[in-house]
Amino acid sequence: MPNAPISRFEASGPKYIIEPHLESRRIEYFLLLCPLRIPDDFCARHCGPASRDATSVPNPPGLVRFVFPAARRGPEVPSRMKPIVLAMVICDFYYRDAHSGKSILSGTFSSINSPSFPSKHGNCAVYIALTDVARDGSVQLVFKKEGGQFSMKLPPWNVKCPENRRAVVEIGGNINGLPLPEEGYYEFQVLWDGVEISSRRLRAVKVELKNEGPPEAETE
């Protein structure tokens, strides 16, 4: 018997117990203790429309069986399985070698220094490695300020499901002129079909530049 809550109600005699028993297409409630005197509005208050079933299924001794139609099921929801993000790297440049198929990453970092804000970072790249990709989907990056209103969506990638779900799917791209409205913490959010599956933090730091004049000419 599956675990299910037991509801109790007061009648004109002792307490009666309704114990749900689940079957494939209906929910059966056995009303325990006999003889029974069931309130007229009991079904409406507790179970909705009901019909007494005394012929289709034999009742165990001492039990009166009421069968209530199970709730209608809606349309089947497609699989919501999400890929697993194995790695997410922020770097200066990314490209894929045409001959070997290998991903090449150059200059990894997790913070950007700037003498003033707002600012733009010349070039950066994001590399993502996924596994357990069970179906085709889209991956999109959202760059946003933590605790702020700034948010920027980047063009999505269309990801094809590999023949083997254990395979690693690598994607990446370069971003020219990444906007940084103010100093502080930012993050790249990874969305799979609009649902966040990972994120990577990036810090923008304000630094002071030392003005060093040209070297003085040496005199004899």
C-alpha cells in the first residue's frame, strides 16, 4: 500500500477513518468501522463527486467501498533534463582548431582592472564544457551586474544532442567590447532553454595608474 495521508471526520457516532488506496486509474477510499453513518455533505467536502461501488469490486468484510474518479491528467510534460556543466572558463581568446577539433584557450582570468568606469574590456572569451546532453537545446549567456539592473543577453548557441550522453560538448565564443558600467561583481549566467544551469563570477576593479614621464636624457 502506498503511503498516503489519512483524513478523519466527525459523524454522529465514533470517528471514521478514510484510508486512500491508489490504483492505476482511480483512487479508492475504504471507510473503516461498520456500521457506518456517513454525513450527507461528506463527499462534497472531502472527496468531490463520488459513486458507491458495490458490484464491480467485492468489498472486504466490514468495509464499505466508495470509488472516486482520479484527477484528470494534463498533457505529458516534455523532459526537463538539464545538461551538467563540467567547466566554464573566462579568458582573453578562444578558438577551435580546424584539424584536431581541440579548443584553444589563452589568458584565463577572473577580474578586470580599469582606471575608470563606465568602461569596456577590449576582448574576452567564454568557454563551456557540457555533458549529459539528452536532447537538442540552446545555450545562452547572460552577462549581468550582481545586485544591479545592468543585464546583457548574448546570442545563443544551438546544441545538438550527441549519440552518447556521456560525451563532452564544448562551446565557446569571443566578446569584443564587454561593457562594465561600474566596478564590482558581475556574472555570466548559463541558460539552457531559458533555465539557468550555471554561472561564473567576474570582478571589475578600479585601479590608479601611475603617470610616469619619459625617461630623462642622460648628460655627460
